[in-house]
Amino acid sequence: MKNQITLTKQLVSKFFSFLGLLMFFLLFSNPIYAQGKERIVTGVINSLDGSLFSASIVLKGTATGAVSNEKGEFTFPEELKVNDVLVISYLGYESQEVTITNNTTFIEPFLEDISIVIVAAMRTKKSSTASIKNLN
């Protein structure tokens, strides 16, 4: 009888150990799985002047990118992961970096004009006129 109680206790102990281990792996594998999800990102690029045609959108550290259409809309050609960084740039505007988060599927960056300071100087040169003498 004592052997049967000991055997039952061992079986119950193994069962709960297995159940606890299973719960542990399920609990900690879910966030890892969520970070591995990739998503297609779309968006519209705007400025004070309206939507920007042919703005470039590049995945930071790679040569993969997209260009916005005449309405400023784009769809990135690759699926992006959490913490990927998109660099949006357009001539005459400050570049902007957008970090992809868990919920990012649509972005709407607003680019601001670069303040331009023109420094000019004028250089004048005195012209020297030589007189020609008649040697007759």
C-alpha cells in the first residue's frame, strides 16, 4: 500500500512538473512569436505643400526602398519586422526616420522644409587700363 501511495505521489509530481514546464514555455514563447511577425507597411508622405511625389523610403542599412506616387502614397516592397527603421527623404526637406512597432501597418510622416541660408559675397576687381603711347 505504501508503494502505491509513493508511486501515485511521484506520478502526480511528474504531471504537475510537466504542466508547469509547459505553461512556462507557452508563456515565454508567445512574445518571441509576436516579435517575429512581419508586416507590409503602406503610407502617405505629406508636407506643408501637400503630398510629396517621388519621395524615397529606404530601409535603414539596406538598399531596399520604395518611391511615393503622385498622391504621396507608397507600399514598401518587403515585409518589415518590429524595430526596423524606415528613412523617408525628399530633396529640400529634412529626412525623417520611422521605427516599426507592433501595430505599424500604415505611416503618415510629415516632412518639414529645410531652412536655407544663402551667404553671398561679391568680389570686385579693379581693372587696370594701360595707356598706349605713340612712339613716332
